[in-house]
Amino acid sequence: MSTHRREGFVLATAVGIVGVTFGVLADAAGLSLTQVVVMSALVFTGASQFAAVSVVDTGGSGIAAVGSALLLAAR
């Protein structure tokens, strides 16, 4: 196996693990598949996605979730 292929496989595995983790947390927070897909398409920082799901999971409003994601992304 070439070095590039091996490095690509390692990166794809790591990204896949983060994606599955986000999906599990979003499902546990009660988000629909549509909401998760739209969030993944619009939010480009993983930390902001996890923060927004955390806010929703603890009973925060959608506005609070968007606000926390924007503040985290603005850093």
C-alpha cells in the first residue's frame, strides 16, 4: 500500500469516527435526519456542530444553539 493511500485511509477513518459520533449525539438530542443533514451542510466547524447539539440537548432554544455555534465559529 502506498504512503498516500495509507494516509488517506487514516484520515478517512478519523473523519468517519467523528461523523458517527456526531450522528449518535444528534439522534440522542432528538434532532431529525433533515436537521442533521442541513446542519452538516451549513456548518463547517465540527466544534460548532457539537456545541449546537449540546445546547439543544440541554433544553436550549434553536436561537441559543445558533448563537453558540456562531460565537464558537467566530473565534
